[in-house]
Amino acid sequence: MLVIKSDSTGVIYPADNCTWKQAASTSGHGYTINTANFYGTGAAVTIANPVLGVIGKSGRFVKISD
């Protein structure tokens, strides 16, 4: 399952209910998520320090963006 996690609060949001903007990573490996919003509750909720990832088979968050 593709998800977006807030690094500051640790809250995980389903990516299918989110919008985000990405940019090239400063490290040169992949990309970073600049801004992200969650729309599951009606009004947009801004996600602080967003990181794109997946929930693996073990149930843990696996980061796929810088």
C-alpha cells in the first residue's frame, strides 16, 4: 500500500487520498516530496515533512523517497 508519512508527527496517510509535489533530491538519488495534502476528511490537511513509502509485508513503513 502506497502511503505518505509525516516525519514530524509519525502519522501515516493513504497516498490515494493525497496530492503531493516532488522534486529532484539534493543527494542526486531519487526525489523528495516538497508538499503534500490529505483530502480524506473533506478539507485539505497539510502534511508536515512528507515522505513517500509503502507498508511492507511485516506492517512496517518502508521509505522510497528522500
